[in-house]
Amino acid sequence: MRPLPISASPSTENIHRKLIVRLLIGWIVLSIVLGTVVFFVKLEDIDDFVKELAIAESKPLIQDKQYFSHITTEQERKSIIEKLYHHIELAHFVNVELYNAKREELYKVSSKDAGLIEIERKEVESKYRTYLFSDSVAYKKFFIDGRVYLCLVVPLFDDDNKKYGYFEAVYRADDKTMKAIRDLIFGALLIVVAAVFATAVIFYPIVMAMNRNLIKLNKNLMKFTIDLTNANIGILESLGSAIAKRDSDTNSHNYRVTIYAVTLGTALDLKDAQMQSLIKGSFLHDIGKIAISDNILLKPGKLTEEEFAHMKTHVTHGLDIVGKYSWLKDAGDVVACHHEKYDGNGYLRQLKGEEIPFNARVFAIADVFDALTSKRPYKEPFSYKKTVQIMKENSGKHFDPKLLEVFLPLSVELHDKISEAEDDTLQKIMNDMVRKYFVY
């Protein structure tokens, strides 16, 4: 029996290339995902950073209670407003508003370029007014032309923890602050990308080492699978050969009937498990003949009724043999029933029609076709034309007519190809056909 070939493993270079590509894709994807997470986390840090700057710069205003004292003259009011403008010029505030505890506006000053910013502030304030004017520092961030602005509201309490007003302002991050923000974000993203890349580099040799072990294991497993497949087919061939030797025949009959049966099974689109059973049954259909005496088995002439009755028992002997081994049990349908006839006149159980197991009906066609076209101790081979005539005459009698209808168109080419072929050729054809059904 020819051993099955071991498929070549992927080249190391190809594995390296695939792994590098996958690690690169993983690096990019992880960098994007983690970078996005880090970006939003850092935005929260930026909020706190800008808020602290804004509160720090607003302290002189917040701590000067003069702004919230009772004003009696217009002159005093103008003086306070001038101070507020001075604070705007010194700090980074675009807009400052002071309210009393009842949220009534006391003062409001804005820088000269506060037009668009004032519109945005009003929109933010109207949307989040309840949130902003609470008992704790609150803020909302917005962007204009890529620059960060903070609408900040600070509640003001005296020493007795009594609220006496609110400080509201729009803080604009200057160029230095914006650069610090960009550096913070890009620095964090760079760390993420570098960390993911470093992880990929570290994992590369680890994955390659694991992959080498996997390839080695796969080769061993493949070799074991192929050895098992070869052994399984070898067992069938050896048993079939033993029967053939007892029957004064070569392996040719077993090879041919298996090829005929598998060809018909393929045309019928049988599933793999059913094909396995059919193949085993084809090899072992006459295994029970090992228990038949030589004077009957090798008799050149016609058997007497008593001798034929004894010959029939090879079916029972065969079923006993295959039934003892779990791997061979599914050959039982063919072994037990390949001499049953479609009209119920076969043996041993006189099964009729579809009472006969499907695989036995398939094999009966292959077995009789080979018997008719082959030389036997008691007969010369029939011609292909004569064989087909006999089989057609027995359609619905010996054979399932539907299965025979499928087989006969296939038989022409099969007969021409294998009827006169040597054992080595038949073995190669048979192996090529059946091996795929025994790879586990």
C-alpha cells in the first residue's frame, strides 16, 4: 500500500511575514483604540488643568468683597467696573459677571473681542444654568477655532458659610496653555503607541517560539494521522488479500469491486461515514469464506445443493468476524446482505426492496458487474455488452433499478480503465479514491 504524503508546512519566511503583518495591524488597531481612550481621559485632565488656572486667576476678584458691597453712587460703580476691566486685561478672562446670592446681576464686563465668545457663553449658560449656578464650582468647556474656553461659575461664601454671590467668567486658554494641552495629549498618545509597539516587539519572539512548537506538534500529529490512515486501509487490504488467496484469486477482485462501489457511491453523493462503511464492506464482503472448506471453495464445477447451502454460511461467518471489532462493525450491512436480491429471492434472510441495507444494494451491483466481467474458476469473463444485458434483465429482480440506472452510464469508462489493469495500477487507483475518507 502506498503511504499518504505529508503536506509541506508553511515556510518559516512566510510565517514571519504573516506574523509581522498581524502584529502591525494589531499595533495600529490597539494604538487607535487605546489612544482614543487616553485622549478622552486626558481631556478630563485638561478640564481640571484649565479650571485650576481660571480659579487661580479669579482669586483677586473673588476675595475682594468690595464688589458685592452696597453701592450708593455712580462714581463708585464706575470705579468697580474699571477694576474689573483691569482684571480682564491682566488675566485671561474674556467675560466677567458678578451676581448676588439671588442670582441678580451686579456687574458685567467683556473684552473687545468677546462677540462670538459671548454668543457661545449665552448658549452654554442657558442650557446648563441650573448646573452652573449651584453650591459648588461648576464649568462647561467649549471650543472656538481650536482654542479652549471655559464658562466658569464659582459660588461665594462668607466666613459663616453663608452664600453672598456668584462669580461667572469665560476663561480663554492662551497660546502657552494651548501648547501645554497639546503636549499633554500628544505625549500621552506617544506613550501609548510606544508601549503597544514595545509589547508587539516583546511578543514577536514569544509567538514565534510557540509557533515553532505548534508546527512541530502539527507535523507529528499529521504523521500520526497519516500512519493511522495507512494502517486502517492496510488492515482492509490485508484481510481482503487473505480472503483472495483462499479463493485462488489475486487482490484484483477486491480492488475492482471497491473502485466500482466507491464510484457509484460518489455519484449518489453519499456522506463520508456511509462511504467508509461501503469501502470496508467492499474489502471484507467475502471475509466469511475463510471458514469454508477448500473442496467447496475451490471446486471448479457447479456446487451441489448441500455444498451451496454450506457456501451460503460464509455470510454468517463474515458477520461474526466483523462484528467482534468496533472499527469493522459498520461493514456488516454489506457482509451480511450483499447476496440479498431486490425481489426477495436472495440469501440469507430473503430481504426485499428497501429492506435490504442501502450499502448492500450499492455493493451488489459492483460485485455482480465484476463477477460477470472477470474470469472465475467456473467461467470465462463475459463481454461488457453481455454483462450489461444480463444486469438490465435483472433490474428490479437482483438489483435496485434506480441504483442500476445510475451505475450503468459510469460502467463503460470504468470497465475500459480497470477490467484488464494489473494489481499495482488498481491499488493506486483505489488508494487515490478511498484515502480521503479515512483521514481523521
